[in-house]
Amino acid sequence: MNLIEKLENEERLDFDDGVKLYEIDFFTLAKYAKRSREKRWSKKVFFNSNRHLNPTNICQDVCKFCAFSASRKNPNQYTLDYEEMMSIVDNACSNGVKEIHIVSAHNANMSLEWYFDIFKKIKERYPFLHIKALTAAEVHFLVKKHKMSYNELLTKMVEYGVDSMPGGGAEIFDEKVREYICKGKVKSNEWLEIHELWHKRGRYSNATMLFGHIENIEHRIDHMIRIRDVQDRSGGFNAFIPLVYQRENNYLKVEKFLGAKEILQTYAVSRLMLDNIPHIKAYWATSTMNLAVLAQEFGADDMDGTIGKESIQSAAGAKSGHGKELQDFIDVIITSGFIPVLRDSLYNELEIYS
């Protein structure tokens, strides 16, 4: 059976099929990806009201693509105290935010209690607030530092009020690429193990893929299939998020940057390869708002959220530092011919706009 026949019959695609998806006609690819997303979600485009919180930028790792870490090009080191963090959360909640998304650098100077107590403080004051926190890379860093097992740390996360995990730290799973771009960071099998263990607790997470740097198409397809395999076993990934590499203020020397066509192709390929993951997110902070809404025609069904203040992608040149207003999402989605849906962190629909 050839690729088009498989797409017509909605057969599961293998590695070779995934590579060939990048070779077929652009609009044919878009047609099948759009059909797949519309069978699931019709014309709905999801987004949430969230606030990113990055408590420290001091990091022991030396990822070449990172512009956020203060240990390298960024001389402006900071570590927030609890009062500063809670002030941010208070302000976010006064503006109707439903999710706090907490990702830190790997700060070896800070205690395990510093990392965890903020979760408890947030939950005590705002029990309704969804805490999405600790990437698998952070989990691995804390486990190594404090000589714990993954299960011990994941248990602690639940006890302190973490509701779901973000998908960061995945980058590209190919270990040769990882050796070059993020040597010393969590390995691909470890990242996948951490998420699968989290899912076995009945908890949910996202998965990401950083693309557009030194990886090739084969690396991307391998990455997607590994995530698909875990999802077959655990069912715990809510969304897959292809993150567009940001080029400024880092040590990863990339001469040729992706154009909009290949970015859109990658969203479409993600939708068709990841038949068991409900949502494909076009994260506007790495793709721009306009391209994120165009991606909804190429298989994506989500644009992330308001984020309030974003520090990691904007440090590398993304225009996302001050977030977006709720009305921005409603307006751009409606004018693009879709239906805006405000969701919670687990994709329960809170409000449908028309």
C-alpha cells in the first residue's frame, strides 16, 4: 500500500511514510492533516488563560540553543523568592488565569524545598489553580542532585500540588544530536521513562520537539514515533508541541533557518504521524501568532494561551515577552474562520465563542 492509499484509509504510518510526507505535494499534505484534525475537533481552536512563571535562570547545564540560561551569554542572573513568586501568582489570579506554568533552570544552588514549596503555597492560597510544572529535564536534574528515584520525586510532585507536567526538555531524541546541542541533559530514554511513570499515576503531560536547528527530517520522524510508542502504552500525552528553534543569543550556529512552508509541513506531519495524541499545539510564542493560526489549516488545533510573561523563548528572539490578551485569541481565531474555545489545562471546554 502506497502512502496516499494509507492516508486515504487512515492507516498508521511508519518511519518511511513519515519521511515521505515531507516529499508529497504541500497542499495534498495539508488536505489530509486538516481532515484528520477536523474529524477530531471540527473547526474548534483551543487556547487557555495561563501565566508562565520562571523562578530562576541560573543553570548548571550548557545547552547550545538556550538563551535563557544566565550561566552563559545572559549576564543578568536572578532567582525569585517566594514573596516575588506569589505576587506574580496573585496578579495572575486577579486577571482570571486558570493555569500557572512553572519552568525553571537547573539551579544547583537551590534546595529541593525551594523548588517544591512554591507549589504548596500556590495550592493553599488558590486550590482551584492548575499547576503545570517541572519538565522531565528538571525532574532528572533534581533526582541526580538529591539521589532520589524518579518515582520518589514524582510522588513528591503530587503531594505538593503539581497537577500536570509540561513537555519541555525533549528537544530531539537522537542522542548524537543531543550530545552536540544539550550534552549532559536528560537522555531521550530517561525523558520518555519519566513521562510514562507520570502517566501511570493517572496524570497527564505534554510532549515537545525542538526543530529547525541541526536535526534532519529523519530525526523528527524518529522523535514522533518514540512519543507515539509511549502513548500507545500510557495514553497520558494531552498534546504534542513542535517548537520552532529561536535563533538569537545562543551558541548553536545555524546558517539556514526554516521558512513558513517547512514549519507548516511539520505541524501537518505531526498530526498525521501522531494518530493517538489528541491535540497538536502551534505554540504562538515560537511560531508567531499569525503562523500559529495558519497552522490550524495544517493539522494543529491549539495555540497555547495568554502566558502573561514569557522569558525562555523571548530571550532567544521570540516576540512573546509580554504575552497576549484573551481577546487577541478570540479575534484572530474568528477572523480566520475557526471557532475559539477557551479550555482548561486538561482540555475541558470552558467557553465557546462565536
